[in-house]
Amino acid sequence: PLGENVTYLNYPMYFEGQNIFAFQNNEEKKAINNESIKNFFEALGEEKNYPLVFHCTQGKDRTGALAYALEALLGMKKEDIYHDYLFTNFSRLGSSMVTVDNISANARIGGSIEAMEGDTYQEKAFNFLLTFDISEETLNNIIAIMLK
């Protein structure tokens, strides 16, 4: 519907009220999420894919989590990432609202990144994304492309 020059990349992910980065309800669904997360960041690592828009049904849990990890990878201040993520509350449509405490807890995205090795939040995010079998080259490409 957007025209012939638009490439549509579909990376399905499960949410079901869980942290998409540490889906615990089902190993098969966790494997699907992990593959989609890897594919998403690999797409970001290729300049030919820009401009790029990413979304999910509400733009809160899956899109919000991916944006959170991306912003951390790009070196945004944690407080700014939190504020940006809290905007996802506007898409809640009957779901629960997120608070700063929920973002930083291990049940949410921030705790997954915070638990990683690294001197800065950006280094922690970089190391966190490596756990999804995303190459250092891809992550460095994303940083170079998006911080031009």
C-alpha cells in the first residue's frame, strides 16, 4: 500500500505480558523472539534499509523495547531513554501503564541491559545485544549510520 519502492520486513515477536528479551513462557517462542531481534538489528546495520520505520500493534511493548535497546546502543542518557519509553503509555489501550521502576527492574528491558558487563550503559547495551548473536560489526554499523 505504500508503493513499489517500500521494502516490508516482517519480524514477528511474542509479548504476552513478558519481557520480549527474556521471554520465559515458552522456549520455542523465546527462540522466535531472539531470531526476530537479531534480524531487526541486522536490518538496522545495513544502510540500504534507510529510511526505516518499525512498529508493532500498539507500539509499546515490542517496539518500545527495541527502541529502548537501540537508544541505549546509541549512547543516549538513561534518563532520556526512560522518558522516551514512558511515552508508550499513550498507546496503552487498556493495558497497564509502565513506570520508571518497571523499566529498570529485571522484569523489564532496563534490567536486562543493566545486568551486563560494561563501564557505560552504552557498553552494557552493546554487550547485551551481542547475546542475540548480532555481530560487533553490525552493531558498529548501526552506531555509525544513525550517528552520522
